[in-house]
Amino acid sequence: MTADAARSRVDVVVVGGGVIGLTCAWRLAGAGLDVAVADPTPTQGATWAAAGMLAPVTEVHFGEEALLALNLASARRWDGFAAELQEASGQVVGLRREGTLLVAGDAGDRAWAEQLLAFQQSLGLPVEWLGAAAARRREPMLAPGIRGALWAPEDHQVDNRRLAAALVEGCRRGGGGRRPPGGWAPVGPRRGVREMDGGSPGPDGPRDPPGRAVRGGAGGRAAAGRPAGRAEGVGGWWNRRGIGGKQTDGNGARMLR
């Protein structure tokens, strides 16, 4: 940033313009603070690549009961958060409430999933086992060879790219029309959120929202994906271990028709 911009005074500098950083900026600006977001590629990084899973039940791990309680409390806040952000931004966040399938692709995956199911049920979590036929009735795109699935009706998913775009717009909507020296762009409510180092703080544009969320275990690996509605469109939505690039090495795709 330029020397002129450096001399500009703000109340808070948020380092990182992903979902967490933008949410903090939006809330702080709403409280009347002057906020700067420092990020050369806001809304990108992990926010751009993640599958948007809101899945405290299917992502619970042994020995993480305290973290589970925090994740469940966070999940309960999502309906209100999404509604408030949509009203503030005028954009659809893409919160989907169809529940989540954790799919077992082979016998090893099923053995692991059954252990996880017993642990989840010991914690009183809302989850049940579905046989292969029942799982395919919930998600017809699943392949006939799957070994079943855990069904978690209260695990949801959000379109992460639409969410990021809505957060940017929510920050922008209350900002003034003035453009301070040094390329600072006021984009937030009240005194404003500013982006440091110039550039437009938004993604190239969100993709159309995909279908229901599906998580799978295949070959001992976890996969997360969002079927796009046709077999040839599915692969690009699958992310190995729930994060990463456009397509796995086939673990996700082989669980689909």
C-alpha cells in the first residue's frame, strides 16, 4: 500500500479476506468501526476451494467432544446468520438444509463408518445408517456398488463462493462514495470497510448452486462433493478430504453413477 494509505487511520485492520476475515469486517463495521481488510486476493484461498460443509456430526472425531459442542453451537446459528447476511447484501447465500450422506464406497469404508456411527450415537447425535438402496433413494446419482451411508439430517452445506460474494456486498452497501487517497476503497457500512492494496474485493462470480451435499469414504480416504445434477458435471465439484482442487483421483467419482 502507498504511504498516503498507510497514514490513513482505521480502528481495525483485518488480515485475510476469506469468510472469517470478511465476517469479522462486516460485524465490526456494523458496530461503527472503521475497518480495513488486507488481502491481495480476497475471497480466494481456502474460502474459494472449500466444499462449504456445515457438518459437525459427520466431521466429529474421537476425543473431540469439546470441539463438537462448539461446532454444534455454531451450526445452530447459521440460519439466523444467513438470513441476516442475505437481507444486508441482497444476495443469496446458498444455505442448503437437505442433510448430508457420508457414503461408504467399499467394505473397509463401511467398517470405519460403522465405528463412527457407534461413536456418534453414544454422543446422542442425530444420525442413522442407510443401506445402499436406501442411500440411493436419497441420492439417485450414487453408484450401485456403494456399501451404504451414514445419514445426518442436521448437517448442511453453504455455497462458499456465494457466501463470500454476499459478505463483500454486505460490507460494501453501507460505505460512502468517497475514494480516499492511495487506492483505499470504502466498502462497508457506517464508517466503512476498506480493502488495502487495491483491487476489487470479490470473486469472479459464483457458480450456480449445486445439488445436495454428499460426503464419502473411498479407499480409506474422505471425499466431499456436491452433485451438479448430471454425471458428467459431478467430478469438478469433488474435493479430496473436503478441500483442495477441482477433482480427486477418482475416489469421489467412483461412488457416483
